[in-house]
Amino acid sequence: MDKGAGVYLHKKVGDKVKKGEPLFTIYAQFKADFNFAIVASDKEASYKIKAESSYI
């Protein structure tokens, strides 16, 4: 287990996000663990982004 690994969440549910703004940062002590996390995050998107309309 990589004790130097983790994910920092920059946003919480309901926060507004600007285009290009990071949602999370992945940390890992070992390159193999980092690469695994990158692939997993690409495959298993656990977030959904919806456009908010200002029109009623």
C-alpha cells in the first residue's frame, strides 16, 4: 500500500466550477501507483457535470 498516495478534492458537491478548473489532484509516491490512479480515474468518472442555465 502506498502511504504517500491520496486524492485532494478541490470542489464539493454543489460548488460552481469554471472551465479548466481542476476538480481533484491525485498524489502517489510511486509512479506505478500514480499511473494506475490516472487510468482508473479516466475509466470510472465518479462525477457528473451539468450546465447551469441562467434562463428560466
